[in-house]
Amino acid sequence: MNYKKISLQILLMLVMMGVATLIDYLTHSANERFYVEAEYYRNKIIFGALWGLVGFYVFRIWVKNLDILAVLVSLVIAVSLQTKYLLQGRPPDFVFIFMGLHFLMFVFPTFTIFRMFPRIFGKDDAATPPASMPG
């Protein structure tokens, strides 16, 4: 188990959620119809990073392309966050509109970070069996 690589994945997922939360804040601030109270942002970075890591570790089993993996991770984060907001009593129409918007807000930083750090988010070399065995 490569603890340095896992630590970097966690850190970079937190950075990605920080960037996405900034984009989200700017989006909500752009129009008073989209206004949300400060409580909306509470734990968003940690919650999103946690679900992003879950999505990453689940989907990387089957998906080797980092671009597709970034899209799937962003989808997991958007759906999990919006499910949380729906369960907290947010209006369903608001939740479903922002599910799509959040997906777009998460895709850009996730895609960028996965592309910038392919050795951190790419396949784990230690888990790859040797091409041929001496025999």
C-alpha cells in the first residue's frame, strides 16, 4: 500500500473540491434566486472529497481512462451532494437544477487535476502483475 500516493490523492481531491466550491459560491452569488445561506457550504469540501475518493476507488477498478474516470467521479460527487441537500429539505426543483450545475462545476477541476497528476490517479504499478514469469 502506497501511503504517499493515497495521501496525495486525498490532498488533491480536497483541492479539487475547494476549487469547485469557489465556483459554486460564485454561481450562487451571481443571482439572488440562487442565494443560499452559509450553512449550505458547511462541510461541503470534506463531504465532496470523501465521496469523490469513494467514486475514484470504485470506478478505477473498471475504468482506466482518466478522462472518463474524472467524469464519473464528478457525477458521484454531484449526485451525493444533491441527495444530501434533498434529504435536508431543499426544494426538489432547486436540487435537480443544481445537480447538473454541480456536475459541470466539478468536472472542470477534476478533469484538470487528473490530467495534471496522471501518476497519482493513474493505475497502481504495484498492483500490475509482471508481463511474463520466468519458467
